Amino acid sequence: MRYEIRAKRPDEWELNRELRLAGLKDPASSVAFVNTYETEAAFTEEVWRSRGETPAFVAVDEAGVWVGTVTVLVEVGEEYPVPQTHLVGVFVRPEFRGSGLAEDLLRAAVDWSFELPEKVDRVRLWVHEENARAQAFYGRLGFTRTGGAMAFPLDETKTEYEMELPRP
């Protein structure tokens, strides 16, 4: 399966919406995302356009279909303990899982993060306690648990763990 990894452009909000809603319909979404299909399907065009301004990377197949994505939140300033980026919204369509695409997407986001002029110290993300596949995947890429934990927003009886990858 061939694909290209590239930065998302702000004017691609409709493609972003389609892929995000597909991700929220995926059976794995209950432990991968902190929102529901019903909530995000009701978002206005204005909300989707504003989301288009957030840095992200997409994987595009030979037919021009978006098949994977990761969003990068830049977290620098006094409100953060260290300058960092925060990876969210990681999704790969089921037919591309196991192809290396997720690793390519994450590596693009991590490389971009460490090339920022703000000199981030780490890349972080949160992973659900029941998402063993994601925990193992992030571990293979060098992410480790920080000891940080929080209640999962959609079910506060469940836990999410913070993982980080320090600057090399």
C-alpha cells in the first residue's frame, strides 16, 4: 500500500472532517478518542474550519484519499511545565493498519516537533488503559509512561496514562 505523508493544509477542513468522523465510527474509537461521533458530527463548518488551523500530518493514498492522521498541539509558555508538543487524534484506517503508516505518521510529527524554533523538550500523548495495542506501539517508538494519569473523559471509571518521548 502506497501513501504520502505530508502536512495538512488549513483549506482541507472537509477532508479532515471526513477522516475524523470515520475514526470516531471505528470500533476502536471508544478507547482511542475523547469524543463521540454524535458530538463531532454536529459540529458546524466554523468549528471544522478552526480545527484546520491546528498543525497535523496526514497520509494520503494513491487515489488522494486520506488514510491516516495525527494532530500536533504546540504547548509552550508559562502554563506548561516544559516546552512540548502533544499528539492527539491519531488514526489510521483499518485497511492500512500494520503497514508501517502509523509509525511514519508519528515519526513525521515527532521530527517536526523537535525542529520547532521553540525547542520543545518532549513530545507527549495520552493513552487509554485498555488500549494495549496503542501502548505497545508507542513503546516501540520510544515513548515511556511519565507517571501522569487522569480519568478518561468519556468514562471517569477508566484511566488514561501520559507517555512521553524526550528530545534526543
